[in-house]
Amino acid sequence: MAGPAVNYSVVPVGGVINLEMPGWLPPASGQGVVTISRAVSGAGGLSAFTTLYTGAATGAFLWVDAGDLLPAPLFPGSGYVYQVTDNSGTNQVGPIYPAPTYFNSPDRLTQLFIRLLQAGVNNLSLPSGIGATQVLAQMPQGGFQALPYILVNLDLIQQYQTGIGQDVENPDNTGDWMIVVNSKRVWRVSVMSRNANERDFYRDSLLGMFQVLLATVFLPMGIEVHHDFQAASGTDAREWEGKNPGFYYAEMIFTISGTFPVNILETPRYIEAITVTATMPDLVTEEIEIPPTI
């Protein structure tokens, strides 16, 4: 086949095609100028080729096409044809469809944390003068609701430990990628209340819930590798400035370190392999009687 050897692959997140020219590493002697061009295959045939690169091949054995000279990444519904030319000739590959579907399955630990805290406050025995509350994932829209309420936000997620083989490509034969690291999660839990007593009641209750949830939920899940908390309280009730009644607040930082599994499933449009299993009929065995030896 004339031209350089060209291997191609579709990046699992879609919209990007990798072209690998293994013959360029190390660079061949006298290779000179190389050219990489792209055209689009469609119902009307093949469009004109657009030159993406012209120059030396020194060290450039991989070309990542993320939509060069286009206003966006490669379109999943189009087939792309490439021509690669060097001193050995021209090779053409394609059409290639950059159309895998990208499914992200996060661990949803923040949603679970909010539900756990809501379940806890729902079952609190409230003293006289303490109002019921709810746990929210965002500030109330269209104005503040009646106090008290609790806000939860994941402020930080940070890798906590480096696993062996972390940088090794790890998809299985179905295109399922697994990212597993130990990570530190830092949640900010805010209590907004009408008075200091109500604020302190919910602050101390949440700190107690956190300790219980560590032992009964997070530890069995393999989450509690390391944990700590901080709590600070304040007020924003400045009557002398006309800000009345204002509110009282507590800011708590809950930190947990543990596993962070994320699954990424790729469903490509092309057939990567076909496995054929042959079914063999059962063998028939015939019993043969051997007379005894005298």
C-alpha cells in the first residue's frame, strides 16, 4: 500500500479522532515534508480535502483532530476521510465516524448526604421555640423562605491518594472505563436561623448526625478513610443599620476521604469485534464389554 501506515481511533468521549503514524517514530531518513488533509463523506459524495498540516514529521507521529479549521469539534453524524502524504506516497483512511455516546455515572454522594441530613432533621425532637427545617441543595429562588433552613454544597473534591496503575488505560472489552481513586470531599453546610438558640440547636444536631453517619453509612461504603469537621457561627442582624430582623448563621465544614468511583461507558457506532461460538453436537459413546482374562 502506497503512503505511510495510518492507524486511527475514535476518542471515547466523541468528537475527536486520533491518527497514528507509527512509521514516523523514529523519523525516517529523508522523510521531508508531510501533509495531513481531511474531507467529509456524505450523501453528496466526498467533499474537497482541507489541508490540516504541512511540515516536518519529526516527532509528530500522532495527530489529534478535534475539529481543526472547523468552528466546533468533529460532528458525530459525519464520516471523515483523511489523506496522509509523505515521501513514500499517499495513504487514505476512512470514513471514520466520531460518534460514541458518552455516559457518565457519578457516585451521587452529595445527593445521598443531603438525604441523610434531611432524614435526621425530620426525626429530631424539637424543643419549644425551635422551628422545623429542610435541607436544600441551592439557595431559595424568588426570595428567601421562612427560616430556618440548611444549605449543602460540595465545595471541594481533591485526590487524596495515588493508586498503583492509575495512569494506565483501563477500559474493558465493552468500552466501560472506571476511575477509582481515594479523594477528599469537603462539604459546606450552612444553617440559617431566626435566633442564636435555634442556630446552635441545628449546628450541634448536624455535628452529631455527621458522627453517626460516619459509623453507620460511610464506613460500610468504604468512604471513611479520614474525616474531620469545623464549625463557625455568626450573625447578620444589625439593628443599628436598619437591618432588622436579620438572621443568625452557622457554617460547618465536613470532610470525608474515601473512594471516588466514576464509570464512563462508551457505545461506539462501529463494530470492533465479532465473536462466533461454534456449537458441537454431543459425542455418542458406545459401551463395549470386554471378557475377563483367564
